[in-house]
Amino acid sequence: MALFSGKEVRRTWHNEQWYFSVIDIISVLTEQPDFKKAKSYWTTLKSRLKKEGSELVTKCDQLKMQSADGKWYKTDTANIET
């Protein structure tokens, strides 16, 4: 875990870089503590960005991260550059 504005953000080491959970970052930036609402926000934003042809979505990798229930799920992640 990493801290961003005092909130926990999941991260993982992959290809010699840190990758961070996009949903966790959105949760912090939008001050949305509800994971499902932050996920819904990201889903809508991702769809809009794809329609606009943004490269941001293509730069997000899906990596397995541990969720609150202790299970590992593929999650959209981004490195520091993204």
C-alpha cells in the first residue's frame, strides 16, 4: 500500500516500476470512499476517453491486486508516467 493524501492506494511492482490502482486513485481524487461508486466513475470515464481516442486508457495495464475481501482480481493500473 501507498499513501496518497492520507488514503491507501494499492500498488504492485511490475516490469521494474510501481503500478497503482486507478480506481483507488480516482477514489482519492473524487473524495469518494465507496469503492463501487469510484469503480462506476472510472468505467464511465474510461468509456468517454476511448470515444475521444485518448491514449491514457491504452496505457493502463490490468494487473492482479488484492481486494478488500482478500481475493486477487485483475485491476486497471497505471505507472507514474501514466
